[in-house]
Amino acid sequence: MPVFFPFRALRPTKENITKFSAKTSDFKNQEEVLADMIINTESYYHVTKQSLLSSVKKPIEHFFKIGAEFVKQKTESGDLVREKVPCFYVYRQIDHATGRTYTGIIGLVDVIDLENNSIKKHELTKVVREEYLYKQLHFTEVLGEPVLMGHEHKPEIEEIIAKAKTKNPVYDFKTIDNKEHIVWLINTSEDLEFVTEKFAEIPAFYIADGHHRCASTIRNYHRNPEPINRYFMVFLLDENQFHIESFHRILSGLLPEELENLKEKLSNYFEVEEYKKGELFKPERHSQFGLLTRDLSLKLSLKKEPKTSNPEAHLDVSILEKKLFIPIMDIHHPRTDHRLSCIASSQDFKPMKKLLNAGDIDMVISNFPISFSEVKQVADANKTMPPKSTYIEPKLRGGMIIQKF
């Protein structure tokens, strides 16, 4: 059984929260991050992204040390305040664009539970990324974005969240992406004990998003085995609340012969139907796929397959690898093959169509989203999913609740 503990967070004052908090550290648009940093000198990006401001190439440790100094200055000035007593933090995110709401609890879990598989993973990690995030954690001495994890439904946890929400929130603010962020404290000894006990009854937590951050905390603890480094911050969310989208697979640099007789090649594995010209079919169930090239628009339905006990083999992204990438496109290593990339299916598709028509990419493939139940099945079997299997929401903000190491 994994443990779940309250802690004394470092967090911005209510007056500074909108300026200080920032989009997730995984946000890939570096130009937008840099523009934000130049305009907003108070942003949490100044802790984690200092290197973007420099034209001089220096070791990343140098920039993370500047980030640590930024945190120190903000703490000394009173813009960041350390909680007086340990707390759990009830966090609600409302996405006004979609109408989706996510509400869970932020606290600390134990690195040891990651290693003994009480906290379960479903993705492989890259050593380079692990090391980068380890250095960020070690040199800035803060973790400003919780790892997103799921837990089984438990009515008592819903009840304590409802009780916390009867109090005045410490934060309630909106961001330019049309999201609202609300935080309440759980800080009485009775309620803290209740939360800890109820989560201790749950057999396992499941990493939803943040495998590399988890791996970096393991590194940090083993290289710096102080008790304070053994625990790290997570946002625990009822598994029924996650919203999961798929990723479109993008193929580029294909040879003309690889596109020849494509329908015939596909028919060895799929029922192949013509779809609306120039449109990508959106799968309505598992084992359906859409395929779009400059000349073809197809709906693919997998032909019947022998049953297997391996839950990873049933995933649509695994089927694509076995039935399309390897036998037809000669892509044997999806993690490293430069011809293969991905975009979240929730993104605007118009730019992709322009790239396709211009010849910059050659093919787009859609698949049905994976459920969190399937994520759990893979994790429980100690298997891993292919890269970019899930695009999971909510995406959390950095610098809102901070763990000090």
C-alpha cells in the first residue's frame, strides 16, 4: 500500500499567484515560454527555464542555480510563503472551453513505493530526460509541479474533498487558456489523519503523467539520501475523472514505393473502406483507424486476431506497430525512427493538412483513445505502452504549490 503525506508547501501569495504560476514544464513551445519570461519577470519559468534567456552556452547546472536564487529572493521578499503547518491541498481545475472539471488532492508520496511497485508505471523513460530533470530538482531544490497520478474510486475521499470545499479557497484565479484554478487547504489534525488513513487503504497509485519526474526523484534520493529527498509531490485524482485523448501518428520522408499499392498491403491486416476525400476518419471504437495521405482517405478495421493475455498487445497503438509500421513501413523502432512523430488528436488539425498537401509530411493515422482502465491493466502486468499512447488531462500548472527540498 503506498503512503500519502501532508507537507508544508512553499507557495505564492494570493496577490502574486497569476503572475508566478506558469504552464506545465512539459509545454514544448519554447518561443512562447521565452516571450512570457521577457514580459513577466515574476513567472515560475524563471526557476526552470533560465537557459532560454541566455545567448551564452553554459552547463545547465549554472542556470538551475540561478533558478534557486530566484526562489530564495522571492521567499525573502515575502512573495513566496512557506506553510506554517503540514497540509493537503485540494485542487480543482475547471476547463471552461470544454466544461470539464477535475478535483483531487496534492500531497507527498514515497520514492520507495515507486521502487516496490506500489506506485505503478506504464511508460519507459529516457535517460537523458531523467538526468535533466534530476539536475533541475537537485540544483533548484524545488519541485514546482506535482506528478499526476490516479487512484481507485473511494467515496470517503469524495467526502473529505467536499468538506474542504466548504471553506474559503486560498486561490481562485483564471488563466488565459480559459481555465480556472481553485485551491483549498486541509490542515486540521483530524482531517489530515483521515486523508492519510483512507489513502493507505488503496492498494496502488498509477502514474498518469510524469514518468520522467518520478524517475528523477529516484535519482535524487539515491544520490542524495537525505530523509527530505525521499518524498515527492503528486496530484492524486480519482481514476474516473481523467480525460484521455489519442495521438495522431505522423509519417514523413516515405519513399514512393512505400506508398504504392498501399490499400492492397493494408488489406492483409484490415478491412479497408474509402472515406471522405481529404478528411481523416475519427475512430468510433477500438481496432478502428483512420489513414490519410495526399491521395487516399481510408477507414481501417482490424481483422479478427487470436486472443492473448498480454494487455499491451490489445492496445490500438500496439496494433499499429505490428500491422502497419513494421510490416508495411519498415519502422521497427518507433521511439527513435525519425520518420515517425505524433500530435495530440485534440490539437487543431488544419496545420497538419497544410503540411500534408505541401508534401512536408506523407501520412496521418488516427486511433481510438485508450481508457484509464487499460492503462491500469498494462501497469498491473508490469508492461509498458508504446510511446505517445495517451494524451491525458488535466495538465497542471507549475509554481502554484511548491515542494521545497
